[in-house]
Amino acid sequence: MNKLLLIPIAATLAGVISFGTTGKIVKPAKNNNDGSTAAITSASAALPLDKIKMPAGFSISVYAEVAGARSMVMSPSGVLFVGTQRPGKVYALKDSDGDNIADKKWEITSGMNNPNGVALKNGALYIAEISKVTKFADIEKNLDAPGKGEVIYDKFPTEWAHGWKYIAFGPDGKLYVPVGSPVNIGMPDDRHAAIFRMNDDGTEIEKFASGIRNTVGFTWSPTSKEMWFTDNGRDMLGDDVPFCELNKAPKAGMNFGFPYFHSGTIKDPEFGGTHEASEFTPPAQNLGAHVAPLGLKFYTGGMFPTEYKDQIFIAEHGSWNRTKKNGYRVSLVKVKDGKAEGYETFASGWLDEEAQKAWGRPVDVLVLKDGSMLLSDDVAGVIYRITYKK
């Protein structure tokens, strides 16, 4: 088992820089000529961004306001698509004047069943609800009137618990779609606790990996093209066990242990039975207990210092039933020669440690062409932009 290394950022970093304003506050437009409305208003001005702690030289600002913002994907032309969960909507955002703040917002869909997942391929937007995936062709030509789209697959399980999906196209051109366990702990059938993949038209679906309780984020190494994904550990075993996980799946057919083993070495008291840890693939890196890791990305930009290049940023949504809350931050996993070698906090401050209340919960991360990084927050209802300057 990888050693858990959590380094309090305030104790190890010499300085902290945070910005609490976007520098651009406008009133929401009812409707522009292109069907868009304002992407940012005075509503986000009161967010306590000065509480966010990051290494010296880094700054954070509000890029856009999106109620319930979850997964993100950016088109080559700079249109950002954002999924939500309970709001049932998917949005498109654009920074049309190049000031690094979104100024246009389109509501692409509404009334959907937890449309958490969004992906792009060949100009088409793919949206994942709990039980189906819908394709919207030529989406950027139809932002103001996208229509109902084409359902390409509708046979995923319908359970709500852990049913919301992160989706992405892999280096092989396949669409990867997870299906979580519908219960905290239990024996999954062939349809649950796994990552599936399919063609972009919904055909030839196959199971890629199994033994995965609930992944809501995966990405591929920019060098090896191998998949890395987060997994949320089971509850009700105590405050400090099991750890949530960062896993690596370089090939199809791997089993990561759920429900028999957790965190690589912790045998489940109910389902472990005669199984041995050696039967399963251990985590590449154990994360904090109950931190709820979601979206992750390798940093491929050129803005941040060189030590961040090809390292993994993870959005930790935060615990819900731990005695002392954990997570509510952005973490960094150090990677060298394809192996995880450390785990530390990069950005924190969304959780009031004394009051044990959170004003924000990170969900997904996205590296932009200019090297800055977007971070979605479904509680504060915004998307942040993180930048670096010496």
C-alpha cells in the first residue's frame, strides 16, 4: 500500500496569493442576439476567495457562474460545456472578448436525469444521464437551438445512487462510461461497479475494468496514454478507513477489488471472505479517507512552474459522514516514470475547519490552452480559473 502523505499547505509554503474578485461584474442579460445570457453577474462577488490557500504565485478568480457546475469539457474553438447533477441542465460558456472570463452562457438542455457527464468528438457533444447517453451533432452551430439530440445508448441501470456519470473519449476513440455500485457495499452484478467503453455511435459496448465502487473522474497519461481514475471508498468502516483511491488501468480486464478489498490491503468484513489482496490490482496511490475524489487531469500546460508538468491534479469533493470533515480541496499527486510517488494538498480553504462547514466543493479540473486551470464547484455554483505568475 502506498504511504499516505498529506502536507498542510499553510505549514509548508512560504506564501499564499488569492484573488477575491473577477474584476468584471455585469448584470445578467435576458437574451443576446445569439441566444446567450451573461455568464457572470454580481452574485459571485461575495465568495470568500481570499480564504483559498495555494502555493505562492498562484491566484484564483471566478471564470463563470453555473448553478451546480460538475464535469467540464472544452472545444478546440474555446466553448466550454458544463454538466450538472440535480439541476438537470447542461450549459455552454464562451469567453468571446478574450479577457479570460466567460461572458456568454447558453442553456443546452434542461429536465435531464442528472446530466453529469459531457464529452466532445468531431464537433458533437455527448451528454451522459444516469441510464443513457445522448449525442448532439454540430453543437457549436446550434448553441441557441440544439434540439433533443440522438440517444445512442439507453440500457445503463436506472438506480440513482452512484448512477451519475463522468464520460470521456479515450486515445482509442472509444467513449468511456462508468456505472457505480448502487449501494454502499454489496455484491455487484455484471452491470455495476465497472467502467465500460463503446463506439461513438453507442455500438460494441464492452466492460473495460471492474471492481470499482464509484468513479466520477478519469483521464489518460499524456505520455503513456494509460488510464488513471479516482474511486470513492465505501462508508461505515470508521473515520479513517478505507482510503479513497487513485487507480491506474493500462489495459482492459483489470479488477480493482470492490467489494472484496479496499485501498489495496483492507479486506471487507462482510464480503472479503476467502479472497486475497493479490487477486486484485492495488491503487496507484491511496488518497485521504472519505475525501470523495472526483475529476482529475495531468497538467499539460506551460503556465505553472515546471515541477507541475505531467503531475495529476484531483478535485476532492469532501466527506459527508466523517466525524471531522476531510477533503474539500484540490490535491496533487506526484508522478514519476508512470508511478505515483506522493500526495499533497495544492489548494484548500473551501472548508471552515473550525465550524466544520463548507462554502464550496470542488468537482472537476480542466487545463486550458494558455496553461491556466479551470475548477468547477457545484455548491458555490461557479467555475474558477487558477493562474500562476512569478
